Amino acid sequence: MAIHGSVDQSGVFCSCHGSRFTANGDVQTGPAPDPLAHFQVDIDATGEMTIRGDIEVSENTRTPVT
């Protein structure tokens, strides 16, 4: 799957349709009508990170890093 756009501290830019999102996924400029979805992140004992695209979580959910 090819991803087109960019991510930095100020947020996310999608070059496919020109939408901009805040770093937390809220729409800054459209045409996107909805904020980005948030997914569960698991980190195992070796530090490997898995993004669970099948489990949506609240925008306030944070995975602790130890």
C-alpha cells in the first residue's frame, strides 16, 4: 500500500486530496469531512510496536512507553 503525504510535529498532510490534520487527527482543512481514526498500539517486551488497525480507540488514548 502506497502512502502519499507527510507527517511532522504540526500534523498530517494528505497529498492525495489536500487535507491537513492536526497532530491529534482533527481536520484543519478539507476536503476531508471527518477526523482521522485512532487505533490501538501494542508494544511488546522487545520494543516492537504493533498498530492494531482492527481496534479503534478514543483520541485521548495513549500507549505508555517504558
